[in-house]
Amino acid sequence: QSVLTQPPSVSGAPGQRVTISCTGSGSNIGTYDVHWYQHFPGTAPKFLIYGNNNRPSGVPDRFSGSKSGTSASLAITGLQAEDEADYYCQTYDRGLSISVFGGGTKLTVL
Amino acid sequence: QVQLVESGGGLVKPGGSLRLSCAGSGFNFSAYYMTWVRQAPGKGLECVSYISNSGNTIYYADSVKGRFTISRDNTQNLLYLQMTNLRAGDTAVYYCARDRRPGKNSGFAFWGQGTLVTASS
């Protein structure tokens, strides 16, 4: 059971907008920045969003992040077939004294 | 450019030991915290352990505490994970990862390609 809770799956048609939620607590999301990763099986995770709402160079502006209180969200607009992947949120937990990931959300593009 | 290359994975019997290595290049290795992250088959990502840039601060996930030891050699730009008393549940792809900035929790901007550890009889 992950410290951060994500929906197991989300789906959307090409061109649509989807959001993925990440719910934590005051000892993690409520205190620290949240980061997001895109992961295709068999490859290394890709750094997607850092510091709640910042995109690394090269990440399309279709991807955006937000945080409020003890929850964070990843939004993907203009869905494309190539976006079909697993998505993970991540932050630091002061109780566990280690970084923690959400359980992951599988995005299916219909 | 930043590169992280893991090695040392393989098949080991339950109760056995293995040492993973991660070679860093293209950046000032001694300035950055380093982390080991794993993904078991069909499961999500899990932070296993991290070590501060100097090696003075170390933490482990409860699932590996007492069995795994993280260390680093800043003169050789190497990160290690010594794994002992391996269990079937430790079977996973192990990645080394580097934060975007020195310090912790700026996001894992760089990852190795991963090395597979299989604990099975």
C-alpha cells in the first residue's frame, strides 16, 4: 500500500483532457514539492514535472501539474496515442525520512 | 551529458547476496544525493535507499532495512547497493537515480537504464 494514493487507471480519447490525482498527507505532499514521471515498461522513468508545476526542458506544454494542500494533480491535454503509459507522483515523507511514490496510474488512450 | 550506468544484477537464490554498482559521469558526482529505486514485476516504483553527497546521511525503506547497505565512492564516481539475505520479494529492476539539484527532493531528473535482480531457487 503506497503512502501516496493514485487511481489505478484513467482513460481518454485522442484530443481529450485527463487528470491524474495524487493524495497524501501533511507529512509528505502537505509539506514538500511533488514531482511526476512517465514510465513505459522496460525503460527508465522519464522526468515529467518538478516542483509541483514546472516542466523540464523538452516536455510538451500539454503536461501540467498542480498542488493544493495534501493533494496534487497531473493534467494532460490534447491526448495522443504516445501518451499511453504509467504515471507516478513522488515526494518526500518526513515521517519515513525517504522519498515515496504513488502506486502509479495506467493511462489508456482509447 | 549526465549518465548513470548500473551493473551487478543477476539471478541469486533466496538468502543469497548481490552487490549493485552505478557509475556516474558527466556531472560533479560528489555534489549530489543518490538514490536506488526499484520496480518489482507488475508493481509500482519504490525508493529503496538514498545517500547524501558526503555519505554521512543514509536512509532505507523499511522493506530492506537491516539487509541492504548503500555506499558511495566519490573518488571513483560510484554508487553501490550491497544486498544480503535476498528474498523473492526483492526481485525487481533496480535503478539508480540523481536529483535535479544538489540536496534532496528536487525530483529524480536522471535515471540509469536499470539492472534486473531475480531472487529465485
